[in-house]
Amino acid sequence: MSTRVDGAEDAARGWHGLALGLVPAPVIEANGLRKEYGDFTAVDGIDFAIEAGEAFGFLGPNGAGKSTTMRMIAATSTRTSGDLQVLGFDPESHGPEIRAQLGIVPQADQLDEELRVVDNLIVYGRYFGLPLPYVKRRAEELLEFAQLTEKRKARVDGLSGGMKRRLTIARGLINSPKAMLLDEPTTGLDPQARHVLWDRLFRLKEEGTTLVLTTHYMDEAEQLCDRLVVVDKGAIVAEGSPSSLIRQYSTREVLEVRFGSSRNAEAAERIDGIGSRIEVLPDRVLVYDDDGEAAMAAVHARGLQPITSLVRRSSLEDVFLRLTGRSLVE
């Protein structure tokens, strides 16, 4: 079952003059985008371009400027300076035209708890001025897509957190949007609910829907994003695919060792020189090496016995730590 309507896919790809062999324009493009609140700079002159059909992520901790950027893209917040084009329009002069073509999944669900599941979709669809027969048919398609058909007559306040999140995504698709904006889509969900939601987003991606998401979960960014920017304190500090960023800024593996909070710093001095670099965190020491088991053997050879040890592959968390000197979850 497709979540798109006839002809929407070509439109979503943003082809301009395809018959003439021209390069398709980005769906969203920013140059020097800046947002200030008094003396505080939330977004500090960032540049990015998002192509049609791409899953693009803004990865960073809370307060990095991700949600502020999403609000400017969604034409619900004005920019202080810089240029921004969304679906070929300037959000400050064509907000209604842009919002009519976007699907929005806010950080907090904004469903009508008193209404039934299916009525949440129908009422929301009518806000776009869509014909009632179309909205009803579309609602049934989206309930199937979100795996909520059996809950169609249930009240929203009786749904689990994961079901509410899937309903919010279904609601954001009611107008067959050219791009979906998802702000921290899985915050607060348990692991099983997160994976179900990822599956729904994968299906949208496979159909060619442009996805733009913010997240502070590195595993989510690695799973969903074709390309992403790492954001810290309102600025972009790196850009690329998850795998390319890990290759560029980290080693293949990481050894995590714990000696106790009072001994980690001392132990780090004794294992200095093992691996390509060492990071000392409050609760553990990270040793970066392409061969984590060899690094562990080298630690033991120096007469050290950690309380716990773990060899894992490098992640975007390690990229962020390398670039900013702090953890994504601090």
C-alpha cells in the first residue's frame, strides 16, 4: 500500500526542467541561516541542502538548535538573517504554500485525546481543505500503514506511546506531503516501539518521501539517515553519511574500560599510548583502536584490571565526542 497519491512522487522530487537535462533543485536549502533570541544565538549561520527523496538528519544534543531550525523550515518561526528556500519558496513570504506541502511530526504529540483514532486523521485532513470523501479514504490507507486499523474506533487517550507516535506520523501524511519534518520522532519510546516506528519510516523512505529529522540518538541517525549534519551550539561541525563520518573521525572499534570513578583518570595516564587516542569520561575510559581486543590485551599487559570492559564498534556518539569534547547525552 502506497502512502502517496498519483503524481505526488514526481512532484516530491522537485525536478525543474527535467526534459532539458537540468539538475533537480534541493527540496530545502539554507545559506548562512541564523536565528537569535536577544543576546542568545540559537542557530549560528548554518548552510545545508536537502535533496528530494533523501533522509536527512540534524544530530546533536538538546539545545543545539535543531528544533529551532525545523521551525524555520516549517515556516512557523522567522529567521534573523541568511537565506532559506523550502520547496522553492521563501518561508517568510510563502508560509501557507509551504505548510500545505509539508508533513509535520512535532516533538510532542498534539493529538485530540477525546476523539477516536480515525477522526483525528479526518479532522486534520479537513484543515487542508481536502474533500471529505478523499480524506476518509486516505485515513483508512494511513491507518493500515501505521498498523492502527484495529484501533480505528478507539479513543486516543487509550493508546500506548508508540501507537500515538505512529498516529502522529499518519496524520502528518494526510495531505500527501512532499517532505516530512520529524522532530525527535522516538523520544520517550521503549526499544520495541522505536523499532516499529523505524520500520514505518523506512517504508516512507523506500517510496521516495523526503525525510528531515532531528535526533539526539546516534543509533537512530545511523539507521535512518542517508546524510546528516552534526550540530553543536547552533553550528554545524561536520556533514556526511553516518559511515563516512565514523570513518573520518573515529576508529573501527572502541574499548570501554571502567576502573571506578575515582580511579579512571589515574588509569588513563597508565594506558596512555594504547590505541590512537583516549577519552576520559566521568564513568569510563574510551580507548580508540581498530582492534579493540588487541587494545584490551595491551591494557592487561600493563598490569591493569578494569572492573568492566567492552569492545564495540565506533558510533556517531564517538564522532560527536571527538568533534566537541563532550557526549551527546550530557
